[in-house]
Amino acid sequence: ELGDIMKFFKIHLLSFLLLAAVACEDEKEEANNALNCATVMAEMDAANEAFEANATKANCEDVIEKAEAVYNCMPDGPEKTEMKEDLDSIRGTCDLFS
């Protein structure tokens, strides 16, 4: 179930980042913000891969930490709302680890 959530999460965020990169093309500061978000997304992907390879509470919490950073990069809107719901689901899954 977490794997499915993370796959949805990755697809959803990739769409957001592509839109952000295109929308910010002419604005240097906003383009830098989009680049920073892309970097954070890559870190979240790495954390997710580590979790999938070794499903521990620490790795799960690392996914949450990275996902929160991506969430904080996002502009307000329906994507951010969905991301918040995904984060809450992942937190619930992490709570199952002892």
C-alpha cells in the first residue's frame, strides 16, 4: 500500500515540478525555487528507494521528512492538498513500525 501511495506521489510531484519549471522560466528567483524543489524531489526519491529496499521506521521517517520539504515547495492549490493527504497516509504507515 505504501508503495502504491509513493508511486502516485512521485507521478503527481513530477507533474507539479514540470509545470513549475515551465511557469517560472522567465523569473530567475522562481526558477531557482523550482530547481530547489527538483533537488528536494530527487532526495525524496532516494529516500523512497531506501525505504523500499529496507522498510524500517527510520527509512519511513526519512521519506516523510523529504516529502514535507517537497510539500513546502509547492504552491497552494489542489495538488498541495492531495500531497498533504498523502503525507498523512504515509505518517500512519510509519506509525505501524516499532
